[in-house]
Amino acid sequence: MSQDGLDHKILRLLQRNGKLTYEEIGEAVDRSPSTIRDRIKKLEDNKTILGYSAIVNQERMGIGSDAYIAADIAPGVSQTAISSLHSLENVSEILRVTGERRIMFRIRANNNQELVDIIDKKIRPMGFTNIEVTMVLEPIIRYPGL
């Protein structure tokens, strides 16, 4: 289902701040709060809005290692491996990508040693090969919805 200009404005505002009230959004786009409520409900019902989340300070959560992992996986085991990957608490994002490595995912760990252990003891046994690790040095902007 396609969205019109108003839907796009509402979505953009919610992506930047998911805690905005209907009144605040309505004021920003010059519409009534009830119109905004109805639009947001429609966007949730048609799965344009998939959910809401909090952006947390990783350091305060004890997360000292953050990395993107690019890897390859044989076609015959890929669905099982991806399901297993999804079940790991440390994995926050899984993407199918183009290029030499077919899968990219994000792992967060308490420290670098824990990250290495997760890769060696959990990721490799799932069948992932040709693994390339890219460490996140510093998050500059972290808005999951944008």
C-alpha cells in the first residue's frame, strides 16, 4: 500500500522521535490529533510501521564491542543458520547482501574476547564461512528507523 505526503511526514517525525504525541505530530503537519491517530493506526495495520524501539547507550548497558560481520553460507543450510543466528541474544540485525559474502549481521558483546568467542563457538559452527569482522569504533548517529 502506498503512502501519501502526509504519511511520509508522519513517518519521518516518528522515525526521529517515536515518543511524539498525536498532538505534537498534528501541530507539526497542521492536522488534528484524531487525523494523526487514524493515520498512524492505518500505518501500523498495513505493516508500514513494524514497531517501536528505544535507542540505548551501549556503554551503560555494558556493551564494549560492536561489530558488523559479513559472511558466506552454503545455500542448503542458509535458512537453518539464519534462524539459529536470529535466536542469539547478541545479534541485533541480519541482512542479506550482495557481494562476495551473502549475509551481514551485527553482534554486540561485553568486550572483544566475548565477541571472538561468539564468532568462534557459535557463529562458525552454524556453517558461516569466509567471515569478515568490521568493528564499530564510534557511533555517530544511531537512529534505527532511518
